[in-house]
Amino acid sequence: MSGEKTFQNARLSVLDLVPVNEGSTPQESLRNSKQLAKHVELLGFHRYWLAEHHNMPGIASSATSLIIGYIAENTQTIRVGSGGVMLPNHAPLIIAEQFGTLESLYPGRIDLGLGRAPGTDQATAFALRRNLHSDVADFPLDVAELENYFATEPTGRVQAIPGKGLNVPIWLLGSSDYSARLAAEKGRPFAFASHFAPKFTIPALEIYRDNFQPSDQLREPYTMAGVNIFAADTQEEAEYLATSHQLQFINLRRGNPDKLQHPVKNIADHLTPEEQVVAEQTLNSPATIVGDLHTVREKLKRFVDDTQADEVIISAQIFDHKARMYSYEIVADLFD
């Protein structure tokens, strides 16, 4: 990592859910993502990932591979990829062709992160029609099929064109120990969704490191961990910005996923007492950091020390686009 900007020897990257704000449209959200990607590239962030979600009014990243191409076309050097593509929703051949095409257009800059959840509710998973009878055991088989399409000499009669022989780094993503074990077995880099499953982070990373088997792609284990960061000039302002994230989480628990809402001065006025406790818990996590530069520095340092992550990928569900970009500027000030 010589010459790269890091914090505590960990690379810093960006996870963009392409949030759709209340009163706004997906079109505006996609334009904001383009602007944010260009911004964080100049700030020195290592990679920019987008996550596949469906049937969520507040997230516009459903056509993940298309947005990856859009972001890659409007940037120069930053790596761009999926964090992740939900493989059960797709035929492995389709993903190999899509990412083979992306790698052919933007060589040396494309990452393929894979998840095994559908990234949506059961009704939407049915509407996607990939496989109505999928099983957990199918995921390793699908990953192996996808890997074969990228091989220099793939087996079988069907080939991915483009895709065959291309070096597209494949990551496995997870929020439990399942993908940690599979990533270790395959010798793939592993990204853990600690930003929404914080208590399982360290056990999953330890399982991955303890069971890692070297591969052609990776000789030593490589880990990434997700963090929510809401940074501002003052603690009070950062806490205000973070209320949009809290409201989004509560609406999801209510079974009413909605657009990202404007932050509020007193979140307790918008929640039941039980929901207020849950909302406070969303911020009382080592993988959610809210504050000014000093607070972000101390808490991010502690997170990196505790997890020993090689890379930290940062999500910032902030309503105001300028405040969101400024939050990443504050994080950039922590770079070596």
C-alpha cells in the first residue's frame, strides 16, 4: 500500500446506497452519486462500491452493474464495484458477462462483490424469478460457476464473452460466519457488513483469518469492514444529520421502507418510547460513528484497532448532499 492514503494502515473506501431523499427522485440521486464519486476520488479514497437492493423507495441502486458503469465512466482512477451483487437473483453467466464487459471497458478498476441474500423482501424475490426454490447450498455452487466463467480455460461448452480470462477480483460479502468460511476456503477477500451487524464482526473476521487458504487471487487474508460515519464540524450537527439514518431504520422495522427523510431536531417526537430505544441503539455501535473530526478520529482508530481490518468501507446516509460530501471530506482529513 506504499503511496496510498490510509488511516491506521487501513485503506478507506466508500459504500453508496444511492439514497433517494424525501421530495426527490432516483434521477437526482444518481447524479448525486456521480458527483460524490468524483469528489471522493479527488480526496484519495481507494474504491467506490454500490449495493444491490430492490423494492426500496429510498435506495436507487437496483441495477447495480449499470450504475457501476456510470460511475466508472465519470471517474479516472478509483476502483468501482459491487458491495454487492446478490447472486441468488441472477444467473452466474449473466453476472460474468456484465462484469466482463465492465472490466473490458474500464480495465483494472472493477470489483465484483457477491452476497447470498436476495437484498429484498420475499414478494420481490419471487418477482425477480431467479430461482423460487433456492437453498443456501446453491450459493457456493453459483460462485464456483461464476469463477469458471472468468477462468483462462473454462470448463464446459458455455463461455462468458467478455469474461473469459479476465482478472475481475471476486469478493465474498456477509453479515454472519457463513460467507466468512466460504471466503476463507476459496482464498477470496472478505467484506463484513459490520455497519448493520456489528456484534458479529470480530468473530466472523477471526473465522475467516483462522481458516484462510491461499489462492491464485490472494496469498494472505484480506478483510474489509463496513462503518456508518456521520461527520460534521460539531457533535450537535453530526447527531442532527444522523437522525435521517435512524428514521430510515425505524421505518424499515415498521415494515414501511420509505425515502430518506429530512433530519429532525428532536427524534423522540417522531417515535414511540420503544422505537426511541431502538433508534438510540443504532448509534451506540462501534461501527457507527457520529461526531466532529476529533470524535471520528478516535472512534475510527478504535474500530480499526479492534477489527484489524485491512480496509474500511464507509456508508453515510445523509439527507443533504453537500453535508454528505463534507462528511467524507472530514474523514479524508484523517488520511496519512
